Amino acid sequence: MLAVCVHVHVKPEHVDAFIRATAENHRNTILEPGALRFDVLQQADDPARFVLYEVYRDDEAAAAHKATEHYAKWRDTVADWMAEPRRGVKHNGLL
């Protein structure tokens, strides 16, 4: 199992649009056979900061996700809305 926490800081004026675009990516990602979980978390004390908590069966499933049309659409749509580059941190599942 591979878990990825993607830290995203969005420009305040794009928060609502980011949520809509990410909801579409979420709906499609959870249908992928290798995607076990895809949660979108909004920081409680700073609504312009998010964590995408993604869990995949393995590295190959995570790579397959990045090759999907819906991921490419999301990535390109939200690119200019970032206050800083998003940062993905990979974690190995233990328990």
C-alpha cells in the first residue's frame, strides 16, 4: 500500500473553484481499480490550504492514476490557482 499526502496552498480567490475541480477529480479517482482512498481535507484554520490523502494498492496504481485523463484535466485546471507549488509526500503503509 502507498499513501500520498499532497499539500496544496491555493490562492484565496480560487478556493471555491479548486474545491469544485478537485471534487470532479475525486469522483473519478475513487473509480480507479488501484485507488483505495482519496480524501480531500481543508485546513480548519486556513481554508486556502488542503491535503489530498490518496491511498493506492501499490506504486503502479499510483502511476496509473497520474496517467488518467481526469488527473491531467485537474492538474492543468488548478495549476494557476496555486499560491505555491503543491507538495506530495509518499508514505508506506505499515498497519
